[in-house]
Amino acid sequence: MLPRVGRAASSTPLFNGRDLSGWHVVDGPESAFFVAENAICASPASTWPAWLSTDRQFENFDLRLEFFVGGWCDGGIYFAAPEHGRPSFCGYKVNIFQSVDEAPMTNSMGAIFPLVAPRKINVKNKREWNTMRIRFEWPRLQVWVNEEMIHDLDVSQNPELAHRLRKGYIGLEALSYPLKFRNVVIEELPSTDKWTLLYEKPEDIKQHWMITDNSERAPVRFEGYGPILWCDGSGNLGTKEMFADFELQLYIRGPHHHNSGVIFRSNGETTAIAGKYEIQVHNVPEAHYPTGSLYHYKRARYPQIEDEKWYLFQMGAKGKDCWVRINGETVLEYSDLKNLKPGRIELQAHRPGVWVEFKHIRVKPA
């Protein structure tokens, strides 16, 4: 048996060895994970997309754990995983696989799945415990398996990783194989990701927002219901503050064929396309400008979003460039913005009688 994973004096156990306090199953039944012999065990019900998530989110950290490989297995460790959306696209996954591939691949043991192959593969796969350490201090990501470094990356230099979440949940994935995990401890490192929260609670509407466009025929309504910002009618809710170069992050959901938008660099004019830009929120695959499109300028590659389910919306604007990511997939890149002046960020309600909801709205300079 391997010795316990080494831990810093300031580290904290994430698993108490007795039960799943501090954890919860996502996208699967409660039976997907259980505790036996002081280890977190995966059951046959842990099939994809089920995974086990921490209750808390973490940003920069040093995580250490042990995992048991007893034959064919497939799973991984998630981190910076989203509240909604695909953990290995919005956040990161270190792959767990039993095979000692001769040439490391992007789906090998230890890969930053499915993008970056490890330096080497040194998994112990004959019913043995292995150690793993993940140190994430953005933009530096380091991973060790069995005390050997297999990654030392600057994720900001990888276009597929640069805009992934920097804070999120830590998770265990097993794909229905009998993986086991134990001695899970974490040392939290200082935060470096500074956001301005634009909406987390109803009081934030008065502090950060104002109605910037309203229809007499179908007056717009933006209401705060706890952490949810709900809208209906026809009109816009705009920030009081102006933004030029920024990154924006939020979750959105709507019913069948909803129609909304996220407007940026708005000059306050309701009709002038040249004075503002709109990222379309319209879940119709065959639409002229579906979700993620830069309305009037460039059609997005349609993301696979589902009716009435939350999805992660990320966008950035810097100078002439803008990009949009939906559930961790880059669906739009555009490099010919003409209006470079600061303007409002606006949320649009565009189809009266069809609600749209937003939550966890935050912004930071780009």
C-alpha cells in the first residue's frame, strides 16, 4: 500500500473518509458514488455524464489525492468545472486510464483531456494505488502522477485553454468503472481572478442596471428572483457603467425558440446597428443568426444547447476583436469591430410572452 499523499500544513481534507459530506452527484443518481473502506468508490451507475462534485468552488489550489486502478478503467479528475455545462470543455479534466501507451496521446493516462498529451505515462495498473497532484495557479498548470511531473503548462498560451474557467468545482469521473479515490486534500492559493459582480441578487439591479430600451406595445420586465434575473416583454436592461475592452461571463436559459441577446459597446441608440453590437441568444439551429452570432456581421457555429437548461455564456471584446464561447465551445471569433468606444452592456428581451433567465453575471477588464 502506498503511503498517504503528502500535504502542506495549510491544506484541508476534501474527503472525511466516512461519507460524501461536502460532495454531491451531478447528472446522475445518488448511487453513482459511495464510500467503502475509507475510499470514494464509483458504482456502475456512474456512467457518463454522472460525476461527483465538491459543494464548494475553488480557484487557485494545490490538490493531492490517490486513485486506485484495478484493470480497465476510464475516468478523470475535473477542476474549474462549471455549475452548468460540460466540465471537460468549460473547465479541465486530467484523464485517468489504465493503459501505459508507448507514445503519449491526448486521451492517454494523465492527459489534459482531450487536448494535451502528458510528458510520460507512469500509471500503476495492477490493482494498485497511484498518487496525483494538480497545482493550478493560473496561468500555470502542473500535474504529477506517482511523484513525477507530467505537465507544466502556461494555459494562457493555448488557444483552446486560455478562456476556460479559472474558478469552479473539483470533480471525480468514473464512466461506470470501479475507480476509487482517497486521501483527497487541497491547499487553497491566493485568488488572482478579479471580477465585478453585475448580478447575484435582486438588489444588484438598482445598483448596476437601468432600463435602456422599452416598448410601449410590450413593456419590458426584468425581475430578480433570488440569484435569477428573469425577463419578458420587449426592451433592454443596460449597465450603468461603460465598458470597452472586457470579458463577460454568465449563465443563460430560456424555453423553446426564445429570442434575446447580449449587447455591448452600446451608445444608447435603439435603432442604430453601427452604434452597438449584439451577440444573439436565439436557440434555433437554422436561424439566420442563432445563439452566439454577432448579429448582422457574422453567423456563429450553432452550439448544442437545450431548451430550459442553463448554459455557460462567455464573451470577450478587445479592440477590433471579439469572441464567444457557449458551454466551453468557441462558436464565434470576429476581428473587424468598428466601434471601439466604451458603451453599456445590455441584456435584451425580444420576444414578448417568452421568458429568458440569467444568473451569475460578472465582468472584468480584458
